[in-house]
Amino acid sequence: MLKSVTVHRISGELQPELLQVLINRRINMGDHYMEDWIGIEAASKYLDVTKDTVRNWIKKTDIPAHKIGKLWKFKRIELDAWVKSGHSAID
């Protein structure tokens, strides 16, 4: 469980040690956030496309999708790598 942190500002800027604490906590939260499995709806929102687009990508591209039972699941970190690789662009 995360504890709340009081942020003190000096002349409108965060104190360096508090800023580092916040960055470290965000990185740790980010690691867990990126490892969660998400479904088609969450993946479409994450990529800012429609669910139909994600379904088409599953059929026509090498999008990193994993079928678990009847459901398609994704990992955000894999989606990020796929988009950065340029494979999300359909000719």
C-alpha cells in the first residue's frame, strides 16, 4: 500500500529529494501497471482506437495478443513495443 507524500515547494519547484521519491514511486507503480493483462476494450482505449480496429489488427497483423480461453488479452508493455517497432502501420 502506498503512503501519501506531502510535497513541499520552494519558489514553485519541488525539492530534489522529494521529487526523486515521487519518481521512484511512479516507476515502481508503472512497472506493475505495465505488467497487468488487459482485454480488447482496455487495449483499444490505451491505443486510442476502436475495438474493431484492435480485432482487425489481431486478424491482419502481428499485434502481441494472447488468447486465453475465448478472450484476447494484452500487456501494455508489449503493445508499446509493437507500436514503437512500426508494425502497427498497416499498408
